[in-house]
Amino acid sequence: MTKLLFLAGSARKESINKKLADAAAELAAQKGAEVTKIDLKDFEMPIYDGDLEEKYNLPENAVRLKKLFIEHDGFFIASPEYNSSIPPLLKNALDWISRPHEKDEKPLSAYQGKIAAIGSTSPGALGGLRGLVPLRMMLSNIAVHVIPNQVAISFGLDAFDETGKLKNEGQEQMLSASMEQFVQTAGAL
């Protein structure tokens, strides 16, 4: 069975991107994937600093997070858009787990051969779309296969019902199609 990891690039308790990650995980499970949902708030780490890494190696939470990435076939990131880019919490986590921490570890072991799907939601009309461009570029540059479909849910504060499902049928279909492509691609590769 294909194992997929789901997370949001936000630590906020009521994050709409956490709602998007949860909705995506539910759809992927319906399509036959084994899903694991995580909260980056549970993986607190200092800002990446090469001197810290040299002195102490990777923080314990970076090692735990990296292990989860390695154990899964792929991952879905629901990323908020911060000033047209990736939020610092997400960027920091991705940077830390890109670093080797064991003697014979291959470079980028958390990312090699992985499949990713990306999405975003925001209160605005673009749904966080501008922030997905640098996220896709970064992941592609570190050997992650990012599926072509992506999800941008506009007016995210009103997009989800009380059960966490998308209210708009078109948005639900867009997310479902993306999860279909994600599960199929991860299963094939």
C-alpha cells in the first residue's frame, strides 16, 4: 500500500491550510493510500544554522521528521503564502531535514525518489497560488517529483464546512483529481 504523509506549513491551531491537508488526506485514504497526518508544531526546531549543525548535528525533532519523510512514499504539503513565498516554518523544516546526520547517509535522503503534491488556501481570491511557485521550484531542485496538478483554494476562510469538507463542488473536484494523480503516481513509482 502506498504510504503518504500530509502536513501544513502553518502552526496555527485553526489554520485553513491544516484543514486543506486534512481534506486531502481523507480523499487520498478513500483512493487506497495509507495516510499519516502530522503537525509541524510538534517538530519545533531552531532556525537552520550551519554552525549549530556542525556543533550539535541535527536537532532531535529534525531527525524525527526526516524519519517520517523517509518512511513514506510521498508527501502532500498545504502551504500558506507568506509575501508571495514559502512560510518560514515550512522552509526551516524542509531545510533541516535536507541535511545528512549519519555517517554513510546519502544526500537528500528524505527527498530522493519521493513524490509530492502541493496545495494552498488563503483568504484571498488567488488561494495562495503565488506561494506554490517557489515551493514547487525548491522541491523539484532537491530531487522530488512534484505532480503537475496543484490545488489553490480561494476564499479559504469560508471554503470548508463544519466537517472539514470543501463546500464548493468545483474545489472539491479539483482536490480529488489532485489526490487521484498523487496516489496513482506514488503507487506507480
